Amino acid sequence: MTAEPTDAELAARYRSRIETELAELDAASEATSGDRAPVTLDQQSVGRLSRMDALQGQAMAAALEARRGQRRLALEAALRRIGAGEFGWCARCGDFIGAGRLDIDPAAMTCVVCAGEARQ
């Protein structure tokens, strides 16, 4: 059985990855800000279907931005847990979350067992 990593090892392994993902989220948000802008409803220059397409595109962009915001909050919480020495440990049972789970999602707050119990 492998030894559980120290808080410093976890911080070293995941901090830069979390910060990189946060920067990517910020860049994507900035790049798509125009897609979330209000749609001009000028009936003289744009047909009804084009306006509907534009409104649908705006709604989809807003939904994507909301998901980015949720992910940003989860990643920022992971950085706070790193700072507090709580990163990598299940918020529910206190066991090590597992490197495999953290590799998939460094913002994970629970181990696989507790995550499964929470879904039931």
C-alpha cells in the first residue's frame, strides 16, 4: 500500500494545475463576452428567425458562462483548501480522496465512497 501524500506534496502537484484552469476559464469568459451581449432586435435589418437564433445563442452563451462561474468557485475553494492544509482530504469522512480522483478533478471535495453515498 502506498503512503498518503503530505499536504506540501499535494499542493505542489495540484496548485499550478488549478491556477492554469482558472486562467483558462477567465480567458474563455473574456473571449465569449460578446456572445452574451444583449441582442439588438431591429426588425428592419434582421429577420424573425435570425433574431430567434441570436437570442438562443445568447442564452446558450449565458448558460455556459454560469457553468464556468460554478467551476471557478470550485477551483477557488480548492485553492483555499490547499492554503488551509485540507486539500486532498474528504470533507465528509476525512480520508484521502485519492490521486486518481484528484487527477480527474482537482476540485473534488469527497472520496469516491462518500460521493457515491451522497448520490443515493
